[in-house]
Amino acid sequence: MNIALIAHDEKKEELLKFVNEYKDEFAKHQLFATGTTGLRVTELTGLNIHRFKSGPLGGDQEIGAKVANQELDAVFFFRDPLTAQPHEPDVSALVRLGDVYNIPMATNIGSANILIKGIIRGDMQDA
């Protein structure tokens, strides 16, 4: 599967812990990430990740293009709903594209746990 990893600054540690916990599963898939998130995940886990630009510099839009072209199977996007984001229109557009193209998108640890367990079980094999 092609999986994207994104985290706002205040959620990066939570995403890092999550990816590290499921490192063996993520290693089975092609991974994509925004710049800083991808760098930090790679440094912690050693996973091979294609890194786009930082979110505010266009990385969210680059991942959005992959969603629009149906080149991603799932997105883990740990958003910080309590901090204003200078690139909020890009964030909203990415989430909207996920809805338009029915791409499973986990935006918090609760939905991320459900999504990764579904991936492990093979629930998305027939999707």
C-alpha cells in the first residue's frame, strides 16, 4: 500500500511514537511524508520514506495531488486542532480530497489505531 504520514508540530511526537510502535507493519508499505515529519520518522525508525516539502511550503498540496490522482491508499494526518495553522487552506483541501476520493484518513491517535489495525487485518485488500 501507499501510505502518507503527516503531523503538525504539536502532534509530531505522538505520530513518531505511533509509527515506531507499528514500525514492522509500516515497513511493508511504500511511505510518503511531508518534510520534517518524514525526516523525524526516518531518524527514529530507519524506515524508507519519500519526503515531500514541509507542509506550509507545499507538502500538504503535494500529498493532496497524490490523493487526487488516487495514488495513496491511506493517510495518517495527526492534526493539531488547537493551534492556528498558517497553511490551513491547504490542510482543509487535503482533508476534503480524502473525502472526495474515499481515502481512509486518520486525523488523531484514536482513528489511527483503528486504521492501522484494519490494514494489518487486510481489511483494505478488497477496497
